Amino acid sequence: MLEVKHLHQHYGSSHTLRGISLSLKKGECMALLGRNGVGKTSLLKCLMGVLPVTEGTVTFEGRDINKLSPHDRARAGIAYVPQGREIFARLSVEENLLMGMASLPARKAGKIKDEVYQLFPVLKEMLHRRGGDLSGGQQQQLAIARALLAEPKLIILDEPTEGIQPSIIKDIGRVIRLLRERGDIGILLCEQYFDFARELADHFVVLSRGEVVAYGGQELMDGDDVKRHLAV
């Protein structure tokens, strides 16, 4: 579904990403791990077209998408839940959810699927509250729900557990697990919380100083080579 080959990115004179390669299949969850400042969010922004790629290719469903704009990537089936959530604070929960369907054909837009309320029951109770009045954890659930309403083939989650209370972390983990079990969506999970990622991911990529330093399956995640790149 997603294939990245030898991706490089420069920010001014800084070489932020150095030869990143990875691949993700439909129905899989891949965890992108690493300390703060190693290039995880920069990589995700390159995949969404928010940052330009200096060298290398990003292929989605066999199509080179390097030259596509972020909104065209969304139309192609890639959804992005950014770090910090970036919901519309002055809009209601319902209006935020409706915004998630902006990339869909007109015949599909305008009706919020019941599945969203099954995954995130709290949102149905708060439909008419402003997004800015929700707690951080509720805003994170809203951001993920909004992304899912775009009917993505791939969802990219940037630090979904950051600053979130443990009970909502469990809810978010439950939703990711259900999506993975459904088998029709790829999940790229950028995460610092190692135990959370280990429980959910089929594969992992560890970044350090803009480079891939470890890449493998569940059986390798507890190895010393991975942990030394995550320890503070």
C-alpha cells in the first residue's frame, strides 16, 4: 500500500531525513519509534506533502505521489491526525466531524456514520459542544474520528497518546486494534510510548538522527538494539 524508498529531506542547511525506506501493507499497523527530534514528524509531513521531499520516492497503491498536494493525497485515501490534534476549536463536535468528509464525493458527505459513535461514544454525547471545550483526550478522539470519516485507506497517527489520560489511551488503543483487525486500512503509528506501540504494531521502524536504525517485526521489538535508541 505505502512504499518509501531512499527518502531525503532538507530543512534549510539541515539534512533532516537521510535515506528513509519502509513499506506498509493493507491491514497492517506499523509503529514509527524514536526520541524527540529524530525526524518522525518530518517524515509524516513528507508523506502528506506538507514538507517537500529532496530525493527519493513515496508510492501509494503503486502510484508515485511525490508531486501531489496534501488535499490530493487526502482524496487518494491518506488521512493524517497531526501531533497536537489541530481540531477546529470554535466549531462544534458535529461540525468538526462533518469537516472530515470534505474530500468525499457530495453524495457521501453530510451524514456521519454510526460507526464513529460506536468507536467513540463520548462524541455522540457532545455533538453540540465546541471542540475547544473538550478535554485533551476527547479532542484526540475527535481528531481520529474526523480522519476516519474521510474513509481512508491509510491513516497516519502522530503521537496520539501525548498528554492523554490513561483511560483514554486505552480507548484509543482499542480503536486502533479494531481497525487493524478489520483488515481494510493501513495504520502508521508514530509513538514514543513503547508499550502502547508494541501491543498494536505488526512491524516497527526506529529512527535516530534522521536515519532508520532498526526495522523489523514484533519478535525484535524487545531487543537491546531497539531499546537503546528509545531510552532517554
